[in-house]
Amino acid sequence: VELGYGVVPSRRGRGYAVEAARLLLALARTAGASPLVAGVEPGNPASERVLERIGMRPTGTRDGVTRFRLDVGSTP
């Protein structure tokens, strides 16, 4: 399952992305889907923090995008 999200600039920094990511992670766990992956474009440390807060870890860079992964069966 690949996680993706966007938050309009006027609502950033309010925790919406973290809450949405946590809910999607819970849904993936319920569905038995694994792994959860995501990519972050360079210069977006806020998105990196969102993914790290739900337990995802960077696995490297591909095509200039930092890739993150979480085996859904694990608990953050």
C-alpha cells in the first residue's frame, strides 16, 4: 500500500497529515495489507516527520525521492 496525502498551505502545521496517516495505517493493518510505503520529494522535511511519527523509516532514495517503509504488522 502506498501512502500519499496533501494539505492545503493554509491548514499545514495543524496535525491533519499525521492524523490522516495514522488512520490510513490503521486501515491497512485491519485489511492485512503490508508493507506501507511512501515517497517524499527533496526539501519537504515536514512530510518526512509525518511519516516518521507513524513509525515509517527511510529505506533509501530512488529517482530523487526519499522512500519510506513500514511493515504494517509492526507497531510504531
